[in-house]
Amino acid sequence: MNLRLTHVAAALLAGAAALPATAQESDAPIAIQTYSLRDLGGFEAQMQAVSDAGGDAVETFGMDEADPEETRALLDEYGIEVISEHVPLERLRSDMEGVVAFAEAVGNDTITVPYLPEEMRPDDADGWRELGEELSGYAEDLAAEDLRLAYHNHDFEMVEYDGRTALEILFEAAGPDVLAEIDLAWVDRGGHDPAEFLRTIGDRVFAVHAKDNAPEGENEDQMGFAAVGAGTLDWDAILEAADEVGVEWYIVEHDQPADPAAVVAEGAEFLRGPLSGTDG
């Protein structure tokens, strides 16, 4: 099945019909990363955009100061679940109790380390092993509260030491209880084939960030990213590999969209057919 043709056909058939009407009939494991919607305003505006895109699941970010009761009320109002929260490593180090309390309050079961500032990035293989061992400890702490820990990559974890990426070294040291959230576009930018890299990481991949890279020289005002299915990634190969390794969630993301609401709706619609087991 050619996913690009599937997407175009679906769009033509939909015509002027409202996207959420078809979307909400699907049980595809698609979530939306709220980082993509940060420029729309507060959490309620973001939930409205998710709902308008036919979404019913999100991965949140930047919730450090959020009120858990207000957050849960908005989630319930819009019929949206939290499947993961991006939590900086520094917060795990300093406020594990608060991280656990917020997750429990909003019904989330997975904490994902999203990004390492440059000054926190290891500069050799031993450093990545030490980070993996540190994450293993946090995973054990979270497991005691019935929560899971995952790690999300960018391109800098694709650097190799004796033929192995920093990310592979980190996960080996962390052990099987630290899950992987593989950002496909960053893997591609790091010089690796996303489908094959999913197979390399294997069954610890609980989610992928479904994100696309625009052709070289395009979308420069959007960090060179494109809506899912509108860029250069081979989605037929990616989805086959993702299915093989047992990916639970496909999280639509764009780091700097010109039109946030439109780009997450387009990405979700592109994925919805194949992930629902249909052709459109």
C-alpha cells in the first residue's frame, strides 16, 4: 500500500466534510504531542485543536506548573487521555515526588525524558553508559508507583562510538525497563534509516514520534520539518518496522509548524487509515 496515495485519496473523498467526524470513529493508536500546539495558547486551546483533529490522546510537555485538577478536568471535558508526559531529566533528579503525583492525577502511566541541553550531554561512551545507569534507577523508582520511564532521542544521540550509537549504549546500560520513544525525523537527520533503526532498538520501542523532514531547502522557516506524509521519509517501510517491534503509540509532532492545528490534523489523518487496518 502506498501511504502517500492513501492520504491523497482520503483527502479527496473527504471533500468539505469535517475531519473529526471520521476521525473519532477510528481506534488507531495515534496521539498528538502538545509541543506542536504550544503557540495556540493555553492547555484548553491545545485540547480544542486535538479534538478538532479527531484526536483522543496526547503526549504533554511543559506541565511543571500546571494544576493537576484543572488539567484533569479539561482532559475529561474533551474526552482526551494522556499517554505520556515529557519531563526534563533535571526534574526527575529534583522532584520525583511531584512528577509521580501529577501523573497519577491526570491518569498518565509513562514519563519520557525528552531532551538533553547541550551542557548535559555526555561526550564519550562512558558518559552515555553512566546516564543509562542513572535512568535505570529512575525507572525502578517509577515502577514502584506503577509508572514507566522512556527516553526520547534527537540527532545528537546518533553519534557513534566503535560502530554503536550513543542511544544504543544508553539503552544497553539502562536495562530493559527503560523504554524508547524514537523520533523518526531526528534519526533520519542523524544519518540512520528510521525503519532499520527501529529494528535495531527492538521491542523496547513503546512509541514513535511521527514527524517528517521536508526536502532539502524547503520549509526553512519550519526548521526543515514537514507534515507527516508530506516529506521525504519512507512511511511504508517505517510502519512495517514499527509493527514488527510492537510500537504502542504513534505520536504526531512538528517542532515548528506554520499552522499548528492544520499540521497535526494532516499528520493524524495520514496515519489513521493504515493504523486502523483500512485503506483510507
